[in-house]
Amino acid sequence: MAFAESVRSGRDPEPSGEEGLADLRVLEAIQRAIESGGVEKVAVQRRARSSKAQAIERKPPGMPPLVHAEPPGRD
């Protein structure tokens, strides 16, 4: 839903595809380090960070409806 909204509004999605690729490179390096027992270097280029313009404001979820249960008591 957030991705579709960013497309509709013309904003860049957060996280970007480049950031996702960087995350995958880090995860793959971690896996190689586990297998080899050594240190793995990762070349990741950092681009511009997220901006407040990309923030998504949502109300916190309310209490879900109870299903065959009593609300919590104060004992």
C-alpha cells in the first residue's frame, strides 16, 4: 500500500531499490563470513538518506475486538 501511494503521489518509495540491494549485499557478506569463519568486506555506496517528506503518518491501531474472551481485569 505504501509503495502504491508513493507512485500515486510521485514520491520516491522508502526504502529505495538501491537500499534494498545494499541490504542484500550485507546479508550475503554475513553468510559468507559465517561459512568461512573470516571477515568479509562489503562495498556499499550510500546515497541520500530518507527525508521527512517520505514519512507516512498513520493512527496507531486500536484494541482489536475480543473473541470469546473477557477484557483484562485488575486483580
